[in-house]
Amino acid sequence: MSSRVCLQKVTTNLKLAGQRLDKTLTQLLPEFSRARIQALIKQGLVARGDKVVKDASAKVKEDEVYTIHMPPPEPAVPAAQKIPLKIVYEDDDLLVIDKPVGMVVHPAPGHHDATLVNALLAHCGKSLSGIGGVARPGIVHRLDRDTSGLMVVAKNDAAHQALSRQFADRTLSRTYHALIWGTPAPRAGIIEAPVGRSPRDRKKMAVTAKGKKAVTHYKVLESFAQVSLVECRLATGRTHQIRVHFSHQKHPVVGDPTYGKRKMGKDMPKILQDFPRQALHAVELRFLHPRSGILMQFQSNPPRDIMNLLRQLRRMGG
């Protein structure tokens, strides 16, 4: 049992003495059902002292120490699903995908199917199996669900390793366009601030002293009365990096539900108030082909919602 992960230890008391083991453990561990406790006992995952106990009806005594172990979780194997993909480029080693808004990249709690991984498994068949991990076959980098744009996907181990190295050594280049509130000063520059888990909310990222190095190069492409269109080039690839960096600079991404909270004044155009997601798009992707070494470069126009927003802002005259 030493190879298993120990959940925790519990000790019986006089009040519990004489009860069945499964009932006792359910009382001491209320987060588990009695059926779950019985299953753990049957699997040999409960020990009294150094001895495994497999009899759920065994009577407990006062001051007995029970150790409950959990088997290591088995990663779920995603199922292939025929979902349309916008494939910009494909060969024997890789694909370049233009990911739409709303598509989750790989299975996660709350998103077990209809992800990019499910679509890739249907498109590529068994060739992706095991590349980059069971739950994330072929995935070299990711985009948030409501961020659109270009992604590269590996189709074999050699390509996956080569592309991953390019991410690590910054050979691979990613460029984004974002609409942000206000206009940063200077209009071109570098945001260098460590990004890590927020100490206040573990579901969010934040600029924090304990975070990892994060560097974003930016320049303003176009300014309007209340927002700016900026180009961002990532020198690092931290989770939510662009969104966190501009929020930290008091210029959050328009429509960002997590980092873009902003009071809406009476003069705020309705098109900005109603924009339903972060206005962020991966417009360009550059890397060296993992087999030939040739420079590959791809570009993508922003989707209809961002283009429509920009047209209306320009029509309003800034």
C-alpha cells in the first residue's frame, strides 16, 4: 500500500467502540458515502495500524488508528467526436487550427466533451494517442475558451517535442490583437510582471511576487474615445497572461468577465457594454517546422464579433 496516496488517518473513540467499521469511517469521514467507504475496504485500501482490513462489518475498538488510502486517479480518455474544424494548414507532422470562440481546448471539469481534443481525435484518428498526455493529445499550447485564433497541434511525438522546445526557448512567436479600456502610456512598451495563482482567489491568476516571470510586448494600433486596439507579442506563455497584465495596468481587456470589471458610465456606448466575451484574438503564429526547419508563418483575421465592434467604433469617429 506504500505506492498509494494516503488520504488521511482517523482515530476511534469510546463513543464509536462496538460499531461496524464502515459506519464508523462514514461518521469520521462525512465527505464519503457509506457505499464509497465499503468499496475502499473491499479493495484493501483501509488499514488498522499496519494490517489491511477487508471486513466492513468488523467491530471497532476505542483508540484504533485507521489509515484510508485512495488509488491514483486514472485520467479519462477523451472520445473522438466529429466537430467541424477550421484547418489553416496540415501535413504529416502538425496542424494549424483557427480556433473559434467558445471552444474549450481540452477536457476539464465542466467540459468533458465537444472540445478541440475531441475534434482532433476524430480528425486524426489514433495517431494522436499518447502525444502530450492522455487528456491533451497533440496539444502544445492552449487558448482560453472565449479567445479565438491560431493554434498549432502536433501529430507525432517528434513534432510535439520540437514545438514544445520552441515554446520554451522563445523560437515560436505568437501575436494577439486585443481591445482594451483606455490607452496605455507609453503607447508601445513592455509589461514585465510575474504571473501566478491569485492569493485571494485560486481560480484566478494575478500579478504576484510568487508568480513566474511573464513578459508582454505591446503597441497601440488604433485609439478610440474609451478603448484602444493593441498588438501583443508574448515573450512568455503564462495562463491568462495578456488579460492579467493589462488588468494590472488598469487597462483590462474589453468584455473580460474575470479580469475586466469596469463601471459603465452613462456615456458608455452600448456596443462596448454588451460585448459578451474578452475581445482577444490570436492573429499570427510563427515557428520553425519541426521536420524541415523552414519558417512557418500564419495569420488570421479577427472573428465577426470583433470586426463588427471595430467597424462601429470607427463609424462613431473614435
